[in-house]
Amino acid sequence: MNENMTAISRGMFESATSREMSVREAVAMLEECAKFRKFSDKLGAFAKGRDLRSLLTEGLLANNPTAKRDSIDKKVRNWLADRQSSISKTDAIELCFVLGLTLSEADAFVAMVSDEGLHWRNPEELVYIYALDRGMTYTEAKKLYGDIMNRIAIAEDSENVSPDSFTSVIRAEVGQLDSVDELTEYIISAEKRLGKMHNSAYAMFNEMMDHLESPELEDWFETDRKYTCGEIVRYYLHKNELPDVTDKANQNAMSAIQRSIAANWPSESALSRMKNRHVDVNRKVMMLLFLATYDVEEDLDTDEFYDLPDPDSDGDEAFREFYQKMNSMLEYCGFSPIDPRAPFDWMILYCLCGEDIYELDSQLSDFLSDLFRDFGNDLQD
């Protein structure tokens, strides 16, 4: 358990891992008793005693001078009334400037609202990181990014730099820059080492996908067949246990908890686009694939995350090892650790406490079946 948890988070963690609840009881707690962090709570955690409605409205108007005050004020009121459960990472970064956050505070805020912190290898976010660290405004940061991109576009030839690099190296290098000109030259010269995708997450994603595509898992008699993204989504990521979230009636019928868990659940199309690197790998996909592949018989390249606990270890010891390895995997991939006050993460914690270390996947399937039991025939095919 994270020693820095608040009292509420600690209580949520202990409830999810108590080992005293059936699936039905766990679902009931999730829906009725849990104290999940709302979007207004996340904003409030960084308010520092200020009037958020006024602060956010005036800040957003300053950043977007052509916007109408009524429209901005309505957006802010919706946030504070929890009529919107999340925002894009781009919007979250803008709010870091509006809230006047330090770089470390901004990293924590962005991770809290978008599941991942600031991405040091994304050129655009790297500019915002530089700007936050030096007290620049959001408008100044946007202009700086545009100027740098224009210089890259007209540069005759950028320095030939090896693509092999680590976020920690880039973090250290950027920390030594003293001016906008140095930042500009750095991004131009290091362009080949930067990118908007999470490289470590993508490499691990491919390893897990390669394993799930292997026919030996299901049928020794069809060794030439490879499972498709659609089959992986159905068989291993339990898409068929969820209602069709594109259906308006289902959207209206779902509770806030159900919507939170179903949001961005990987579809065949999403998984295929991640595999072909048309979109970035997301945190929810990595957590689901981690559960689906944890009992692999052969080690993956990143075997430090996959060694099963000793079969003779007690349940609490096995859980602690699972918990630590999943958090290590998330950190390795650039994502935030397990948050017991997030519905999806709470569900994962409960599933990690299953009695049989080889039945984590079944535990998740049972939980989803019970959570969405009222939808019956409206579940995905």
C-alpha cells in the first residue's frame, strides 16, 4: 500500500482488499458505499483556498479571449457540479497554468485527472513543462511551442541523434536548459528521440498482445491460427460483459459508477489502432492486458513484472506481490499508480485479492457480469 495515501484512500484500499466480500457484495459497495473522488474533488485538491469558479472562469477567458463568458462560466459550473467526470489531457495542462501550479503539482494534477502524468518525451508537453517550471503563462507557452514547431519545419537538417533514449535522460537534459533559445535548439536536435507515444508502454503492449495471439493458449490443434484483436477483446478483455456504450438508452440507464468503468473500455477497433500505433496505448488497456497475461507459462522479456508469487505463499503475501508488480508496470509505462478512489482501479484491487492466483481473469469477468447484470440482452455480442 502507498504510505502517502489519505485516510479516505486508505479506507477504500482496505475495503477493496478485505477478502471478506463476495462479488455481489463488492459490486454493491462499489455502487452504494464507496467514496470515489469526483472531478470537483480533484480541482478542490489544488484550489489552495481560492474561489474556483472565479479563478477558473477568469483564467480560461484570459487564455481564450474570443470565447463567450457565459459559455466558459457554464463549463466551469458543470465541472464544479460534477456534471462532467473527466477532461482531456490538453485541457488538464491548461488548467495547471490557470491554477498557478508548480511543475510537481502540475504533474500530480494531470495524473489525477487523466491517468498519466506529464510526458517528457512529447515535444508539446515538454514545452509546457519548461513553461510551468519557469512561471510562464499558458498563452506564452502556446506561442513558444508554435515558434519552435515553425523552426523545426524550416530547419534544413536536424542533428542525427540516436532514437534510443530514456525519459530520465531527457528530464535531466531539459533541467539544465537556461533559455527559450536553448530549449528550441534542444527540441530541434533531439527531435528523433522525442515522440507523442509512450514507447515503453507500446513495447510491453506488443509483448502481451503477441502472447494472447498465440494459438497454444486455446487450441493445440490449430497452431497456425492467430487470434485477432476482436477475439482478444472478447475472450480476454471481457468486452461482451459490458453493455453497448454507444447506445443512447444504455448511456442513460447506466449509473455514474458503471459509466466510469465502461468508459474507454478497449474495442476491437481501439486495440487494432494501438497495435498499428495510430493512437497511443492507454492505462486501462495495460491494466487489463496485465491481468490477462499474468499466468503466462513462459517469461516475457519484461519478466520482472510476470513472475508468479510462490504457490505456497498466503493470500495476503500474493496480493502484495501482485499489487507491487502492477504498480511497477504502470510506473514503467509512464502511468499513475493504482488509485483506490477511482472505480476502475478499485475493481482491479478487488480482483487482485482473488483466492486463486490463476483465476484473476475469471474474477474480473464475474465482477463485470454482476455489475452490468441489469442490461441482459443489451450486453455486447
